[in-house]
Amino acid sequence: MSFAGKRYWLVGASEGLGLALATQLHRAGAIVILSARNAKRLQEVCAALPNATAAPLDVSDSAAVTAVAAQIGPIDGMIWLAGVYTPMPADALDADAFVQMCDVNFTGCARVLGAVLPAMVAQGSGHIVLTGSLSGFRGLPGAMGYQASKAGVMALGECLYADLRGTGIKVQVANPGFIRTRLTDKNTFAMPFLMEPEEAAAHMMALIQGASFKKSFPTVFSWLFRLSQFLPDWAYYRMFAPK
């Protein structure tokens, strides 16, 4: 797949996985438009990527999403990478943080899709890549806001794929495991198979350049989460949420 001259909008691209993927797409010849809330950081990133354009955006603001999408104009692809995370067990609920995770991680994705998908449908071409998470396969302790919102993104990707097959619009979902970022720095537990952002971005590039609908990585670690879906509830929760 050639990215030369293709315009890709990366939402959530000022650091971590988003920045690493923007850098790799830029090297492959894509024209990248980068969005995140931190306008100053975006300008710093774009200064190092000659074909990059900064489009500061708070995805929880519907009017801002519509305005930025109009400002950007026609695109060949949109990659959803935005996410916020606060570790939170249900018996220590922080209502504001809980709602923010749902509003940014899932509803923010819906807002951006609503702004870009109709034009892709009208032109009969486009590329949508959504970033889920290995945590989205089944409920985990302490992850009620993040896990549920990522599971929603993954289900949304499946619905899009079902509806848009054969239309010329390519839909893909990436489900990464632990990546070393400011978000995972909040975790106090062991994180097996912890990836650097550049390694995770390479996995996503392999997905984007290929024909597969979905990629869960690291591969060996992903087997644990995918196979957990087949466990009966009593066995699953005894293993993953022992009391």
C-alpha cells in the first residue's frame, strides 16, 4: 500500500502511540494531520515532521469536532488513537473521571466518525482505523471506565466493518496491549509484554498496510485475552478477579 500524497487525520497524536504512528506514516510518505488537546505540543511535533499539520481538538466538544473536520477538508483516512485512563475499581468510583473516559474514548470516537464518514460514503472510498485494547475483550477489575469504553470502540469497528464491506471504505481495528506511556505510568501492577510506542506503531503499520480487518498484539499476550472469552463466568472471574 502506497501512502505517498495520502492525507491521514490522526486523532490523539501528540505523544505515545499516536506520535510514533504519525512519525512512521510520515516516513512512508503520508501527509498527516495531527489532533490532540495540547496545541503547543502539537506544534512541536509538526516542527519535526515537514508534511504534518496541527489541528488542536478536544474530542469531547461536538462543535469543535465539526469545525476542525471542515477546516481539514477531504481526507483519505482517519486513525482514532485518543484516550484517557484513570484506574478505578467500582467501590472507589470517581464519577467525573468515569464519565470523562466514556466521553473521550468512545463518544469522542463517535463524534469524529460522524464528521468524516459521510464524505467517505459519498465518494465511495476511505480508510478508518480504530484503536481498541486487549482489555476490551472482557471485563477486568479496576478498569470499568477504560475497559468499557474500549470495548465500545471495538464493537463499533465491527459494526462499521459489517456495514461497509464492498463499499471501497477500508475499516480496521487495532487492539494493543500495554504500551509505555503516561497512561500506563499510572498502573501499580505488573504489565507483561510492555511495548515501547515505536514497537506498537510498527504493529499498527503492518495492519494498516495489509488487508486484515483486525490485529491484536503482542500476539502471544493477545491469546490470553481472546481465549478468556470462551471461559465460563465462574472460571474467568476466579482467575482474573479472585476474592
